[in-house]
Amino acid sequence: MRVAVLLAGCGVYDGSEIYETTLTLLALDKANAAYQCVAPNIEQAHVINHATGDVVEGESRNVLVEAARLARGEVLDLAQADVKDYDALIVPGGFGVAKNLCDFAFKGADMEVSPAVREFVQAFNKADKPVGLMCIAPAMTALLFGEGARCTIGTDKDTAAAIEAMGAVHEERAVDEILVDEDNKLVTTPAYMEATRISEAAQGIEKLVQQVLKMASA
């Protein structure tokens, strides 16, 4: 079993959420599943000082280079990734997903997904391979899987309303739960949209990984 893990940089406010990514990789390793981190070779939307939460004016960072920090250097340029090499895809959350992989953080329901990201994710769907999205990543559901696709980001009503405005069906789930859309082979969990502790986030993420691997092996 080989799983692609799509990253959006490194850091909760402008990249991929570090705990969510680490928990995902840990769960995959514990299941004896191989994984490959991938990321687009693009500039971040902006850089955030994580100590203050402020935008760092005049500074730029590359998503692929930052993702390499999180992947211990083992990261592949998204442009070089081939869906045929993987059995499943998982996308951890973090605001970088909503800023670098798409522009949900800036445009809400009027968002667009990066063409390269959209093509990569939809290729898994077309190949009947499962996809796991966590935290804010399910905000992309309608544009990736089409109208009527089911997902969860937890209980945040504003985000859920935006998801439904785009045509997906949002269902509330607790931090330790997952939502499985069998028709689209899509698994989602709230993670840090709901979690207040790393142990809480771990519960839903581990279930998501287990379900994705189960669907991939079916």
C-alpha cells in the first residue's frame, strides 16, 4: 500500500498543520503503509509570524521548500507525481490548504482550487482510489468531487454554510468521528477544526487513515 500525502507548506497559519501531518504519517507507518509527501512548487500566499499571528510583510516562501521541512526532505514536486504510483491520497489541514492549494481563506464560497491540485485529486477519484481530507481541506469537496458529495469540517456553521453554497452536503461530526462518502470514496474528519488537544485530533485522524486504507485494499 502506497499513499500520497499532499502538503501545503509548513505551519498551521500559512502551510500544512504540523500535528495533523505528523499524526497522519504516524498512523500510516503504524499500518505498515508506505507514503510519499508531495507539494506544489509555488510561492505561498503570504508568510505568517506564528508567534504573533501577523503577516510578515515583504517575505516570501516556497510551498515545496517549506513542505520539505515537514517531510524531513522527502517531498516530491506535485508536477512530478503520478496517480498511478499510489493507492490513495490524504490531505492534512492547516490554513495553507485554504490559501495555497485553493483560495477559500480569501474568497469563501467563491473560491477556486489550484488547477494542478484539482487535477491531481480528481485523478484519484476517476481511478476509483480513496481520498481523505481533514480539518479545512473538505472545504474543497464540491469543486473536487462535484455537487452532492458529502463531507464534514465539524460544527463550524459559517464554513459549513460556504461548503453547502458550493454544492456539497455538509454533515456535523465530532472530533473523534469520520464521515464516509462511499459513492465518492471520500473520507473526512474535523481534526483541528474541533480539536483542543493533540490527543483529540489523533482519534479522528487515525480513523480516517484506517478507513482510507481499508477502502484502498477493497
